[in-house]
Amino acid sequence: MKICVTSTGENLDADVDPRFGRCKYFLIIDIDSMNVEYFSNDSMMASGGAGIKAAEMIAKKGASVVITGNVGPNAFQTLTAAGIKVITGVTGNINQVIGNFKKGELKEIDAPSVESHFGMGGRRG
Amino acid sequence: MIISVASGKGGTGKTTISTNLALSTGEVQFLDCDVEEPNANIFLKAKIKGYEEVSLNIPEIDKKKCDYCGKCSEFCAYNALAVVPNNILVFPELCHSCGGCELVCPKNAVNWNKRVIGIIEHGQTNGIDFYQGLLNVGESQAVPVIKALKRKIDKSKNVIIDVPPGTSCPVIESISGSDYCILVTEPTPFGLHDLRLAVDVVRHLNIPFGVVINRDGVGDDKVEFYCKKENIPVLLKIPERKKIANLYSTGIALVNESHEWHEMFGLIYSRIKEEVSI
């Protein structure tokens, strides 16, 4: 099974990036083989729809779970349409997060955790 | 002749200038293009007689024809379409109605739906043919409403346009095609900073322009110094007066209160007319 974690760096030693659509990197991790692919986020600076683009990309990569800090409504809708489970409110070292996920300690959500443009900082687009 | 009244910085007095100019001139068409918060009619007091809806075309995907190839979503610059395995989503509030998705769709699966985003109101007062746009709350695209407003322009008439603040797309849309642009500012560091941005815009659009300094006396002389250095005419300075603020707060136009102001705005209008006709 493949999962996607939003990340501040290129490998499992990095922390979970709290933003979904505007995170720095996406790590696609095969939980069984622990094979890790990373992608820098092209949509980080998009004026709108960054979460939609990110969700599309993750669906294409075949991930079935997303682990991140917060997800907005458009991204959540896209992930749900792709049948991807969403886990939010996660922080800290990704190695540890994966461990917790494997132990079944992380719970999926059934609604977006923040409003649109949350990851853009103080300025709204 | 089309005169637009813009500013860069918000709250400098665009509406004060545009409404007083209109009232002193009479027989003009007035367009309030500040569609997110139009307020010119507080001073013009036109009786609204009718309205029409402004709508956008939003794609609707025929899922019987769509094979989820993703070409439309790849094309969309505003990320208004999402294609995931065996599903496609449209995000209407992000769509700019360019029609590109229909062009790139190999399966002819794109149909169109209308989505109302605002209205245009029309009324009349003292010879002024008044129009204002109202963008629905929560909508982000002011430009289509401004475009619809500008289609009301009667070229045989003199037109005054009240422009939204800033220097972004709605401002460009509002002032494009003007024969002259009045930039209203205040003599403060913020006023000067945003005036410079606005000057860049009107110069880029090749529109002749002049500056009105409102609340003269509150700040410093850097705006005047800048105008002198850049060879920009200062058309008028409105002093900082409690009486002017009082009139504004009760919705009374300056020209309706004193003959002096009436004459002053009349002079500005003649001066602009002269400059445009050269």
C-alpha cells in the first residue's frame, strides 16, 4: 500500500509539512517495501487550486492515504473523489509518523480541517 | 470622452472626485466599477429602475463521454478541473470561463452551464445616466461584472468611471479605453507609495493622467515633489477640513453644498477636455 505524507524535506528524516496544497514536498511511501519517492510541489506558489492539483497528482501516483497537517475543502473533495483516505493534525518526524500509522494510531477524517487558502499564510488570495 | 477616477490606495477619495465631477458636469454617463462595494450612489442618489444579471459559463462534464484522460485539467491555468481515476470534478468558483477545456477535450464531453455572479443596476438622476455593478458576496471575480458594465458605455456621451482601488485586474479592466485618468491620492507615505504604482499602470496603458491630492495638509509635501519631478499635473488639492468630512459622512456632495466647489470641479472638467482634445 502507498501512502503520501506532506513533508518539509526529501526523505523520512524530515517533518510533516502542516500545509497540504502548499507543502514543500510530497513523499510517496510504499508501506510494505518502505520504498520512498519524493516530489517537490509545483503548485506551492499557485494563486488558487493548489490543493486540487496536489490531490490529482497523489491520485495519479496511486497513494491510498494522505497524512498531513491540514486539508482545505477543494483538496478534500478531490481526494475523496479519488477514494483516498485523509489523515490530518499530524506533526513531527515522518519516520515516527509512519510507525504510528502502521500501529493504527492515526485516524482518518470525514471533512476538511481548514477553509480555502489556509496554507497561504496571512494574505488571502 | 471617457474619464476614469482611480487611486492605487483605497480610501483616498475616488468616489468624492468622480461623483462631484459628474454632478458639476451633468449630462454624463456614470459607471461605478467598484463592484465589490459600490458607493457612488450614496452621493448621486439615482433611483434604480432596473437590473440585469451577469453570469459566467461554467463547464459541465458529460460523464458518459468523458474517459478521464486529464487533458482539460492539464490545460486549465486556474486548476478549476480535477481528474482522478474514474472521476472528474469542476470547481466553478475557480473557473475563468476561457473555454479551453472544451477545445482540448478529445471526446466532446464539455457542456456549459450559466452561473450568476452579480448584477448591474441602472438608474437616472439630474441628467446622469447611472450604472453600478454588484458582485455577489463570496464571488472572487470582479472583472466579468466590470466588463458587463463597460458594455453600457455610450460613446456619444461623456462618461465618468469610478474605479476600484488597487492596481490589479479589476482596475486595469475599469480604466482601459479611457481618454483620461484622474489619480486621487493623499499626501502621506502610503498615498505616495500607491500613487507610484498607479502611475506605472496608467503609463503602461498610455492613458493621459493627472493627480488630485485629497486631505491636503495632513501629511508632507512628498507627493507634490514627486508630481513635479515626474511632470505630472496636479489638477486639484482638497484641503483637510472637518466640514468636508461631515458632508461626506451624511452623503452630501461638495458641489451641492457650495458654488465654489461646483466651479472648481467644472474647471477640472474643462481642463481635462482641453488636454484630451489636443
